[in-house]
Amino acid sequence: MTQREVILKNFWEYYDLAEFALKQKKFNGAVTLYYKALVELCDIALMESVGRLGANHTERFKMLQSYNPELYDISSNLFSFYRDSYSTAISETVAKKVKENVDNAKNKVIKDKELDKKE
């Protein structure tokens, strides 16, 4: 498996679990998992544009800011919800907002032929 395939597989795992958590009204878990899925999307985009991954959130944010400002905006705007999901009660409204943003990022990063491929 290529690194991109591993990252894509991880994306689908986090995303599918987030969808399940949202349906179960487990909003903190959903936000955490949607954000982890978003990080995988960011890594795919960075692999394609820079050829490497950020070592941590800070490095990833700096690289995204330079090479993919649109994903940078999405990920930095959602980071506080991700952080909050560890210590506060997340509302359904927030969870759905995070999902919507991750779906927008997914549609920008993942090619059409990969949308149904969750292996």
C-alpha cells in the first residue's frame, strides 16, 4: 500500500466512525473523529503539493497556510471544536457544523473515483 492509500484508508475509518457517532448522538466523539478525518485529508493534500507531511499540528498548519490556504482555514477554524471535545459538552449544532466543513474538504481533496472506495 502506498502512503496515500494508507492515509486515505485512515480517513475513511475516522469518517465512518464519526458518521456512526453522530447518528448515535455522541457529539464529542463525532467531532473528535471528524477532525481526525480532516487531518488525514490535510495530509493527502500536503503529500500532493509538498511531497511530505507535517510532524504535528503546528507544522501541518504552517504548511497548509503556505500551500493550501483553503484547507488551512477549515482546519484552523475547526481546531477549537476538536480541542473543546475533550473537556466540554459538544452540541449537535457544532457537530453538524464540523461534519459539513469536513464534507466540503473531502469533496475538494478526494478524487471522484475514490469517493466510494473505502478499503
